[in-house]
Amino acid sequence: MVAASARILPVLVDCSAKGTHEDLKEKYSCRGFPTIVYIDPTGKKVDEMQGRDAKSVQRDFDGLAKKYPGTAPVLWKNSVKGAIAASKATKKPLPVAVVSLPESADIVKFSTRFSKDIGDRKAKFLWVATLGGDAPAIKVLDATAEDPAAAPVTTIDFKLEDKADVFTKPLDEALKGLKK
């Protein structure tokens, strides 16, 4: 199950609070919670999870990974705390890159494009996407620091429509700084 899930890009959006993410609830026909939808790389709904048992979910993941093979998976995590813990648990900890997006951002569209745009850099970080920031930004955290979130290595401000080169060079510079 874990290996199967590594081949898809999970985007976790909490739509349970009244008035939040109404556009996504409408677009993907979310009527009850939790609702798990499968979308293609363009953001089009492909299917909705029916079975919740491990075999059904693995079958869904395997089918999606086969239909949309993509490239090597981006190492997305669902929380900053989880990403830091996962990084610290490895022999060679990866830096954590926290992508903050405004509440109005289309997180599905952004994460799909972003994953493609950053190329090989995606395997050099553990990634977390959060909604609710004032403006788009990427904060690079040193997972080995005493309090990684308190002192980001760098903060990269960008616009949602920016091309990848706006953040790829600063990401490379952050990696060089962490290796010293």
C-alpha cells in the first residue's frame, strides 16, 4: 500500500468547515466528508474512491499510476511537523520546503504544475503545501536544526503565474548553503 501511494501525488484539502473551498466542493461534487477524488494531471476528476479497504485503494492507486505514469514522485508530506519528522528519521536528512499559498489558490493546479516545473530538485526536498498565506512563498527549513520552523534557511516569494526559474535558482542556493 505504501509503495503504491508513492506513485501518486496526494493533495489534501480540508473542505469540512462551512464556507471553505466552495469552488473545489462544487468542481469535484463533494457532498459528504471525507470525499476522496482522483484527478488527472490537468485537474479533471477521473473517479471517486469507492472502497476504503486496502485492496480497493491499492487497486485504485495502481490503476492511476499506470494510466498517468508521470515522472519520479515528489516527496510531498501532509504537514510541516510530519515532513520534519520524516526527514530526521533518514540517514541523510532532506531539507523541508514549505509552499504557502493564499486561500484562493487552486492548490491542485499549482501542485501539478509546480511538481513538473521543479524537475530534479523535487527529490532534494520534502515538500509541504499549506493554504492561508498572504502571498505565495517557499520557506526552506533545515530539518536538523533545533527548531526548523522558527528559522527558515531562506524564504522565496513568488507569484502563482511565475515560471519555474523564479524559484529554482534560490532553491539551488539554499541547498548549497545547507551542505556547508
